[in-house]
Amino acid sequence: MGYILRRVGQALLVLALTYTVAYLLLAALPGDAVLARFGSPELGLSQEQLAEIRATYGADRSLIERYVDSTLGVLRGEFGYSVANGAAVGALIATSLPPTLILASLGLGAAVFLAVTIAFTATYGGATWLRRLFRGIPPFLVSLPVFWIGIVLVQVFSFRLGWVPVIGADPVEALILPVVTLAIPIAAPLAQVLMRSIDEVREQPFVTVVKARGASTSWLVWRTVARNALVPTLTMAGLLFGELVGGAVVTEAVFARAGLGQLTAQAVANRDTPVLLAVVILSTVVFVAINLVVDLLYPVLDPRLRRGSGIRRFADAAKKEVVA
């Protein structure tokens, strides 16, 4: 219980610090987003009208007052209004979030499947050349930019082969190429960590004992090696989940998909600070929640970690190893 409370406390501290830093950085941007949106001479607004608009958005108040106001609003679930179109930020997020969550979840699932396939083929493949080939795949995939992958997939599978239509695609077809585009860069580091974990676990004495008792290869792989090798991989998956938001921005732009990524790109172009702050908060909440779940899953995967004194040390060590 103490371990859980510590992790929850750390998660809340990360959320608070991230929100504060993001708010201060956005507030430090040069210029005034409200004036940039409404101060155009073409709109013909008077100074009194501009001052009233600034007061409506709270832009005329001091930084401390705006920070406290924004913090209280966030705690109530209110994120203010978009400077670009005047819509409630919460409504914009609620509309844009579901497509991005579907894309990110499917992308993560496809990445895990691809990583497991590559890692176990590279380790237990029947031929030496096959194992060498699959060991060379992750370093190659990790070097590919997301936007380049998306463009190549569209060119090959849509324009050349015509397998996946770009125009007039149904909801399922419209997800195929974006999911693959998002999964490939995530699968590469996952496969690298999993291969290294499998190699280390195979050298452990208990694996030799299980093999000596006559266990079949499938039993040895899935019941002994995989269970112990998944802990560092799970850590990497949690750390990489934060990249899915950044990848979604590029992927949704390449495939012209409506979602949180497209909303973020529009907010950056319009200097829409309330929307950007809401996206940062949401991304942080998802990232922290995923990593908290990963930390709590350690003792489930490895019974040796169910002693409270060892869980925290192992979790910290696993994250340091993965990052290194």
C-alpha cells in the first residue's frame, strides 16, 4: 500500500509541475494571442471593443491572477474558451479526443504485436540468416521519420497498388495506414529491448533447469522466458506511449484525419493558448496514468517483486536500464 501511495503522490506532483511549467512557457510567448486574433484592421473593432474582448478572455489580468484562475478552472474541469473560434475548449477536446484515442490504442497494439514477432523470430528463428535478418530490422525502423513512413505507405499501397483507398475509404480502411505509420517507430525500440531481455533471461540458471526437465520449446518460450522478459518491455511501452501523441500530430496531418493532433496543429498556427494548455494537460494525464499502471503491474508479472521493499527499487532500476 505504501508503494501505491508513493507512486500516486509522484504522479500528482508530475501533473502539477507539468501544468505550471506549461502555463508559464505559454504565457511567456511574445505578443498577445487575443490581439493577434481580433486586432486586425479588417475587423474594424475599436479600442474599447478590443479591451472588452481582452477582459472576456482574462488577458488584461496579471500573470498570477490568470494562473490561479486557470488552475481553479482546470480542477473544476473547465479549460476556458478557444481564442480562435470562441468555442469551449472542453467541447473541442471531447470532439477531437476519441479518434486520436482509437488511433493511438490501435497503433500501440500493432506496435506490441510487431515487436514481439520481430524479437522472438530474431531469437528463436529456425535459420541463422533469418535470425540475423530480424535482428537488423529494429535499428533500421527506428531511424525512419513518421512523416516519411506515412508518405511511402500512401504512395505504395494507395497510389501504386490500390489496396487501401485514400478518398472514399470506410472507417476501417481509413485506419489501416495511419495505424501502421504510428506503429512502426514504436515497435522498433520495443523489439530492441525485448530481444535484449530475452537474451539475458535465456542465460539465467532457472531456464537451464526448466530445459533439463524436458520442457518443450514452446513451453520454455511462452511460460518461462517471455514472462520474465516482458517487464523491461512493459516499462519501455509505458515510456513510449507519450510519443504516440506527437506521432498522432504528424500522422493525422499526413492522412488529413480529424483528431487531437489536427486540433493541436491548428492551435499552434493560431496561437490558441487555452487549447494548447488543455492538450498538454490531457497528454500529461494519459502519460502519467499509463506509467502508473505499468509500475503497479510489476508485481503481477514477477512474483519476486510482491515484497513491498523490492518493488520500488526494481521499477526505478528498470526505467534507468530502458532509458540507457
